[in-house]
Amino acid sequence: MARWDPWRGCHRCSEGCKFCYIHKGDQKRGMDTNQIVKTEKFYAPVEKDKKGNYKIKPGQLVFLCFSTDFLIEEADVWREECWNMIKERSDLTFLFLTKRIERFMDCIPPDWGEGYDNVIVSCTVENQERADFRLEIFDSLPIKHKNIVCQPMIEEIDLSAHLEDIELVVVGGESNRNARPLDYNWVLAVRSQCAAHHVNFEFKQCGTHFIKDGKSYTLQVRELCSQARKANINLIF
């Protein structure tokens, strides 16, 4: 796996952004997250070594814009170059998450057609209101590989009406001492929805404040992913 952040910075745009770890980390470093700027890694996918080989080896999954949003407005002037690099590196698979799925059709390249084979788009939803709005749009978009990410999940969500053509659903809680709680019953409900539609499911992480069997637990950050794995409820079809 590799990571590519052609720009940095983002704006809070919905309820799921309230305790964004990117904003929190930038604040500690004295950085303004609301300033969207190109990074020195902008051309990372096409950089080559002295022998003329790509530095990012073929066959990898590349996490794109995991500290920002690939569809953010300020990046409109740079995105075409990114699409060109994604097209050049057809030997890599690029995955990005977005809370701005309503901008998708305004952000794709002219030759997108029904989608690029090497691009996975993950639509992020945090509550039922955002799920209803974003996924209704997501359903109709020409994308070959679609995921849904419920992270942070801040209330119970019914995805049943939007699971056709979805390859994977990821669920996770919020990581912050003030985090909103994640109820394990919500996780299991989404798992059941995925099972009924034969959609892959991953429980990515617990929340800092986690509810199970009616009991509340406070977990350390280092425990969030490991405790989710211990639940052993992931589905692969």
C-alpha cells in the first residue's frame, strides 16, 4: 500500500467533521487546516528512480487524499493533472474518500465514461440524514468501484436502499476524548444489511466511547482498531 496527498488542508463540511483528527493534529503543529495547498509529493505517482523505474511499485493500492478531500473546491485547478497521473499509472489502484460526492460529476476527466478501472470511490456518511442525501447521488454515478464508509458513525444508519453495486462497507467510531459514542448494535445492524445484500463489510475501529450490551467503555486510541478486529465480524463474499 502507498499514500498520495497531492494537496493538504480541508474544511469542515458536516457533522462528521466535528472532531476531525486532521484539524486536531494541525492545530498542535500550529498549521491552518483551512488553507489548501499543494504538497511536495504532488507528482509522487510518476516519480522515477535513477534507473527510470517508478518509485511507487506496480500493483499497489494507493490511498489518495486521506488527509483532505479529493473533490474539495480549492483543488479544482490541480485535479486534472492528478487524473492524468492516475491514468498513466493504470498499474496502480487509487482509492479516495469524499464527503463532497455532489461535486463528483464536475470533477471527473473528459474520458471518464463509466469510470476508470483503477479508481475506487468511497462515499462517507456519518448519520441517516447524510446517508440519504449523499447515497442517493452516489447510486446514480458512473463509477466502476464503489465503497461506503460510515466513519465516524454517530448514529444508527440504514443503508439497505443503497447497497446495489457497492463492493465494501466500512464502519468505525470516532477517536477523541469528546467523541460521540458508537453503539455496537449500530455496527451489527449495518453488518446485517450487508449480509442480506452480499456486500463485503469491515468493522474498522471502535469509538473512544463504545457501547456494547448496554455498557459504556472508554478506550485508548491504540485499542480502537485491535478491539474491532477481535470482534471478528468482517464479511468477505
